[in-house]
Amino acid sequence: MKKILEIGLIVSLTASLAACSSGTKVPETSATTTDSPASSSAAAKITISSIEGTWQIPLSATGEGLKKLNEKFNVDYKPQFVPYDEYGAKLPVVMAAGDLTDIIGMESADANFFKWVKQGAFLPLNEYIDKYPSLKLVPKSVWDAVTVDGKIYAIPQYFPAKYGKKPVIRQDWLDNLNLKMPTTYDELKEVAIAFTKDDPDKNGKNDTYGIALSKQIVYGAHMGAQWDSGWYNKNDQGQLIPGIISEGFKEQTQLLADLYKEGAIHKDWAVSKMTDISKDFYAGKYGIWYEQPVGVDQVLFESMKEQMPTAKLAVIPAFKQEDGEQGYTSLPGYYTLTMLNAKLESDPDKINRILQMQDYFRTFIPVDNRNPQNPDFDWSNGGEGVGYQMVDGVMAYDAALYDKRPSSYFSGVTGWAPNDEANEPAKLVSSPFVKSFVNSAAELLKNTKFYINPVDRIHSEVLAAKESELNLIAQEWQTKMIVGQEPVSNWSKMVDEYMKKGGKEMINDVNKILDSSGIKGEWK
Amino acid sequence: MYNQKSMSGRLADIMNIILLGLLALLMLFPFYYMFTISFTSYEEYKLSELIFWPDRWVTDAYTYILKSKAFIHSIGVTIYVTAVGSLVNIILTATMAYAITRNIWGQKVYLFLVLFTFIFSAGMIPTYLIVKATGLINSYWALIIPGAINSFNLIVIRQFFLSIPSELNEAALIDGANDLQIFTRIVAPLSKPAFAAFGLFYAVGHWNTYFDAILYLNDPSKWTVQVILRQIVILNDTTNSLASAARDAARSGHLPPGETIGMAAILLATLPILILYPFLQKHFAKGVMLGSVKG
Amino acid sequence: MNQSNGAPAIAVEIPSLQVSRTRKLKIRLWRERYLFLLLMPGLLYFILFRYIPMLGNIIAFQDFSPFRGFLQSNWIGFQHFKTIFSDQEVIRVLWNTLLLSFLQIGFAFPVPIILAIMLNEIKNERYKRIVQSIIYLPHFLSWVVVIGIVTIFLKTEGIVNRLLDSLLGIDPISFLQQPGWFMPLIILEVIWKEAGWGTIILLAALSGINPSLYEAAVVDGANRWRQIWHITLPALRSTIVILFILRLGTVLDSGFEQIFLMLNPFTMDVGNVLDTYVYFKGIQQADFSFGTAVGLFKSLIGLILILVANRMAKKFGEEGVF
């Protein structure tokens, strides 16, 4: 579950970065505090090192932005950025070699995170949290995810819980074929097949597919909490089970298998990269794909509008479930973690300086204040005319100026918004086509219910150790089911294997912890 | 050389020539394909990926890449690492190989030490620790020193030295030359073709260095071209790695090209070593170098 | 060793009956001082960067924790090695590794030999040179690039499928997604990338053949095949044997990068080999001890195979590596 969400986030972040460079502003790092933290910490210059993963071309530890950062906080900050694809190998080696930096970034609280917590790599942060306003904003449900035996070992970084990737449909194709927005899986199937066979773009060619799918089934056809990979469904014993082995998930796997058979899914999906599929969607090849209201890739949107002036995108509302609920699973509310090296324990000055910097960049600037008149906004983006420009009231900057912006060196850190709506994503884009999509998506999600996955809030050793391996097993089965190498009717065989290889143990452990902590899944 | 006049012999010859020619074309085809695609517009490519000769030759893909400072910089870095690295490789390999060619005290032990590493090697972490302890982290030398000698190459070069007639050494000794002088004045000049060949072996290795750069170099501006290339080809992440170029593309209403950029990047990154290659190939075409693998 | 002593004639004449052994050694070392000068950089390198890190392999017998270090981590004896033999997955991975290796030896190993013989038969030097230059080329590409090309070529909408469709009317084949295609593709890739390059060593051995041998054979009326059989192949034999022995020593290596890049959910069952398994477990899941244990196990098998092969080679009258 977590893994799948992560991958989704990866894409959204990637997209948001591309959006930055393409001339607009996404929710960005900024602050409202007017008094510079530097004044309160003018004491000695402190050298601070960090290592973190990144989804873009990594920045060198030079550049004007870094210089400004060093001056303001009176530090010698030495950040190290590693592409995420390599980070999974580099961090363990660095860790094992005892060559750890002061600040360590990780993508999520995965098995390695808990292993290292147990080995004593990270500093417990409980006593510092109340000192920093932006840390106090973090809800308990999010702290829960990084707490082990009552100790908090990481600072979660903000990501809007509601604005993850949602299924998006070509409204103009629906209109062309006189179809309505699907509300059940049967209707979805009809629509997807019509998108494939009835020439929805009216170009006279048989060159479209109903639904886009990429390798690892990152996004399937998850039309609500009952059908996605979150822990929503229960088994016969009343235990909560992971979505990936649930009946709901089976239903959507069956749909994908049917669509594959009908040719409504591309034959190469299982070896296609998500970035490629995304590009193809915006080139008009697919009718249904996933998109989010924040940090969209405006380059892709604009090229779509250019080629298909009538194109219109809409989020598909969640389907009504058997239990009467209707809504999507919410994201955990954070993306990426920041840890401090346990060795800093004896150096409170350094700890505080690091947290001051974190606090500064974690302080939310209301969207309406994001202009050159706001000193914090102006400073963290490198200054108007230097690090950014205002175009149509929206900040725009060139990728070439990336190293002139102090915020670039804290790129994983975003202001902690009071609520998701406060991000006002539509105000951050300039192109009318993007704006209309973002507006309608945000409006729809505002009135959508979200399921809070309780498992995001607890720490189970067994889950940490087993989950990703088990997911791979299920994914292998499901991939084969979709392409027809394995009948979907063998679902129970998959569940058996999943249970035998540790799934049973994991479900028991998770449910035990849920029961004893009183944490439950809830709709919000 | 050996004149065979019979009909069947002629026929076999012709078959052989044709077959090899076809094989060579098969080997060459992907290069040709990459070349044409890299000059094809993305729109045309999207319409049909089966293009042997584009309707319109465009240099968009190259313009995109050459705009990326990171890519060009990484090529410079890689050229530097490859040149210095191969030189260090050859010097260290040849000197050691020569020393254990001669009846030096402990010769068998040294030879064993080398052969043993064919089979047993150290893990990633202990190696990282040594690189760290020797202060090489974040230095180009971290890409050069830890792999300074390839045991296999060392053994083959040693075999080559062994095949040099020993009379040459003896004559030099009588003239009063010491071992160092024998090596630099007699053995090394005779071994130029071998050095060229092994220099190329090593150079290819350096040129394709990828994971070591990620592991040992903390500063991205020191990364080699394969790291960048990987982002472009495997992740097909042109919007990120070449962000400003993608933005320009969007402004002009074109799709940011994916595969065509990948092809162009591969060709650009392979070009330097392809340029180097004919010069060195001349040497080992002579064939001298390894008449000796058999010892 | 067909090389004479480092310092002949002159040195031997020192009257040495009375000289103690240490003195003798000192004299010898002094005499060989320049050789040691040449040896030292390389020797230092081997000790520092190859042998000292090798000591780190002790973590194979530990439950290694980086925060305790190499000596303080818990010792658990052969537990990891027991896991290697009891874990179902490891056994499957081992089987994949061996199967792939033997397929490679069966199909990829002979290709450079055949190519070298074919090239050797070409009389037009220029044509030969051109062909050689071309078939060496793929070696210069990294695996990232090769797999990138393969993927683009073999997509269902890729050039290979389009050609199959237009020439033979065959429906698109999803090469990359069918487990059955995995090993053949790996082998074809290896052949494409390395076969040409592999001829270098063999051609060098062939260049040492005295042309008069062929001339004599012609006079004796030997046809082309007999010439290859009686002159060309024997000239290659010892090189082939050495290459074969060395290949056996690496029978559990599969070329990590290539396999890693080719794996996907369909091919995981047939394609996961020791190298990739160690990477997933040992590095990504940070189980360093287990990864190291598998590495040691691999080396041990390699050592045994190389010794056996060497012994066999000697039995059949070849020189072997040692």
C-alpha cells in the first residue's frame, strides 16, 4: 500500500518539479515569520551536512542560493543530493560504513527506517517539537507513523492528503460518444471499450485505448477505498486486511483483465514506464489516466491543448460502495522524512540550528501572500529578478536559475498548510486549460469523503519487514492475471501464497496493534 | 597467402564474405537506427517508429541536449577520468606485471596474490570504508584508484612480456642498464601495441563508469556521463534532466521528444570513445599483442 | 617460465659458499631493487584495495550492525550459509543462475570462435579490417544503452514486431514480457555486444600461425575444411581452453547490470539470478551479512570449478592457467 502511494507521489513530485521549471509556481517552501531566525542564532557558525534523495538533476553544493542560506542561518550547510534510483543503494552503504551526515532524508518509513531506528541511528526528537511552531502543526496521526515506543524519530514533510493522483477521464471523448460519466465498474468497462473501438477522438483511426496502465500496476482502476490497496476491507474473522488481497481489489483486477482482453489496455503496459504512459496520455492515446490537482506538469497539459484544442479532463468521482460509503483513500499527509543523526545528541546547538532551518522552510505562506512584497517568500526564492519572476501574478522561474534559490537546497521541505484547501492550487497555475482542470478537481475533492488508512498511523515490525516483499508477490500474480496468463479465478491461490509467506502473521500483528492502540479507519 | 583454386573453395569464400558482411550489418544496424531517429522529429517518430530515412532531418534533439550544461560538463569530466585513469591503469599494471615476469624474490607469492583476486573479492562496504580511509571520497581518484589494476589484464600483459625474447634483456644488462632502464627503454617500447589495446580496455571501463560515481562522489558536478545518460535513457526523464529545453519545446507547441533525445544522448556519449577507437585499433590490428595468451 | 633469471651471468659469480642466507637474501634484494621499485605500487594497491577490504567478508559469519562495527557485531557462525541451502527462493535463484550460465557457455561462448575462424579465412585485408571494426563497436556501449535499445526495438509497436508483421504477417510478440524469451534475449544481447570483441584474443592467436603451414597443406591437397580442422583450430586450442577455464570460474556471475535492467514481474521467476538477488537482499534491504555470505559462497564454487577445470585441462595435455 505504502509503496504504491509512494510511487504515485514520486510522479506527482516529478511533475511538480517540471511544473516549476515550466514557468509556474506550485506550493512551495516559504515562511511568514518576519523575524529572521538568524538574529536569534547569531552565535557560532555551524557546519551541517545532509544527504537526501531527489527526483531531478541533483544540485551541487555550490551556488548563490546556498550562499544566501549559509549567511542567513550562519551555517556552513553541506547538502548532498542523490537521484532516488540510486539512493536506495547509496544510503545503506553510507549507513553501514558509518559515514552518516547530520541530516538524513528518506522517502518513507520503510523497513530500513525501522531497522536503523532500532540500531540507534537516529535522534529522538520529542523534546524539540513543542519549540517550533511548524512542527506543532503536524497532526498526531502523522507523528504516529514515525513513532517507535513513544519516541519520534523523524520529521515528516508536508504533502496534501487529498491531492494525490486521482482517476481522470477525457470528458471530451465522453461527449463525442454521447456517454455519461461512469459510476460503476460495469459502466467503466463500457466506456473504456467504447474509447477503444468507437474512435472517440474522431480522427478516423483506430489509435486509442480505453485506460492507461503502467508497469507494476501503480495505478489500476481504483474508484474508491473499497477497491484500492489501502487497509479497508475485512476478512471473515473481522480483521482488517490489506487492499491488495481484498475482494474489492479482485473486482478491479477482473475489470483490467477484461479490458486487456478487449484490447482496451495497451499490450506493452507491463513494461511501460509511468513517465512514458503519461506522455502518451497527453498525446491523446488514452481515455483514462491519473492526475492530481497540485504540481501538474504544465508542459504536458499545454502540448495537449495545442494538439487537441477541444480536450477536456475531469476527475472521475468515486463509485458508490456496497457499504454505502463513497470516497477515496487519503494519502498519509506527508511525503519524505527528515532524520537527525543520533550522534548529534551532545550538540544541542546544532540540533536547534537545524530545526530552525527546518521550521523556517516549513512555515506556510498563504497563497495570496506569495509575492515579492513578502520578505520571506522573496528571500527563499532568491529575490525577484534573480531567482524568479512574477508572470500574471504567479511566480515563474527558469530551471537554469535553480541554484540561485535558497529553497532549492531545501527542496523536499514545504510549508505545512493548515488544511489542504489552503494550498489553493488553481491560483498557482497560469494556463487557462490547466487552471480549469485544477479548479474542477479541487472543487470535486473538497466535497469528497476520504478514508484515513489506520495502518499509516501505526508501526508494526512485521509489516515493515514483510509488506514490500508480499506486495511484490501479489503484484506478480495480478500482472499475470491482467494479461491472461493466469485466470482471475485463481485469486484465492494468490491469497494463499500471500498468507503463507507471512501475510497471515502480518495481518495478525497489524490488527493486534490496532486493537491495543484504539486506532481505527475513519472517513473524513 | 594460401591459394585455393577449386570451385568449392571459391564458393565457400564468397559465402563467408557475404555472411560476415551480413553479420556486420546486423551489428551496425542499431547504430544506424539510433542515428536516423536522433535526427527525426518527434512528431514523425510518433507516427511511425519504423523509420529508415526521415522525411525531414532535424537537429532538435541535439540542440536540447547541448543546451544542458550538466550533460556537457559530465562529458568533460568523463574524458578527464578516462584519460588519467587509463594512464594510471596501464602504468600500474605494466610495472607490476613486468616485475613478476622476472625472477624477483617472492615471485610466486605475488602471482598467487593476483590470481586469488580472480575468485575472491571484497564487498561493497569494506571497499567503501577503505576508499573513505584513504581520503578518496568525493575525489576523482575514487573512480581511478580502487580499480587501478584488473587482475586478468595484468596476467595477460605478463604473458606478453614473457614472449619478448630474453636475449634483448641480456644484451641490455651487459651494456650496464638496470632493470628500470630495461623496462622503460626496451620492454615498454616493444609493448606499445599491448599498452594501446589494454589502454582501450581500461578506457571503455572508465567511460562506462556509473555506480562508483554515485557511490563515491558526493558532488553531482563530478558525476560521469553515464549517470546523466541513465537518467535520460532509462528513466526517460527528459522533462527533469533537461528541464529548460522541455519548456522551450512546450512554448513552441511541440511535445518534448522522448526517445529521439535518448538516441541523440547515447550517440553523443559514445562518440568520444568511437573517435579514439580507430587510433588504438590500428595497433592491435597488427595482432602482435596477444600471440601470447597461450604463454 | 621461459624467461631467464632477472640478473644472469655476472651475479652468479659471487663466491657464495660462506655467505649466510640472510646475507644472500640482502644481496639478492639489493640486486633486484629496481624490480621492487616497479613492483611496489601494484603490490601496495593489491594489499590496500583488494586484500584489506576482503577481511570485511567476516561479516558473513555475523549479524552485522554498522553501529557496532566489524568486530563487535554478534557472531552467528554459519547461519547465513544454512539459509542459502534451505531457502526455496535461493535454490530457484541458484538454478536460474546455473541454467543461464550453461546456456551462455553453450550458445554465446562458441560464437567468437566461429567468427574468428571466419575472419581468418578472409583474404582481403581491407574487408577484414572493416568487418572487424564494425563488430567490435557494440562492446563500447554500456548495458544501460544496450537494454535501452533492445526495449525500443522489441516493444509490441517496435521495429522488430513491425518487420515481423509486414514481412511474415506474424502478430506482435511481447518479447519482454514472456518468461520464455528472457534467457534467449539475454544470450542474444551478450552475443551482439561481446562476440565481436571476443574475437580479438583469438585473432591474435591466429596471427601467430606460420602461413607456410597452409601452403604446405594446399600442396598436400587438403581442402578448406581440413585446413581449418588441422591448422586453425589447433592454433586456437590453448586459448580456448584458458578462456573456458576462466569462464567456468565465473559460472555463478551473470552480469548484474544486464539482468537487473531486463527484469520485470513476468521474468522475475526465470530471471532472478544470484547477482540480482544479492543486490535486492544485501544492499537494498540492507542485509549486508547475508549478501556477503552469498558472495563468499559464490567465490567458493568458482574456486572449486576453476581448480577442477584446470586439472582436467592438464590431464588432456593442455597447459591450464596455473
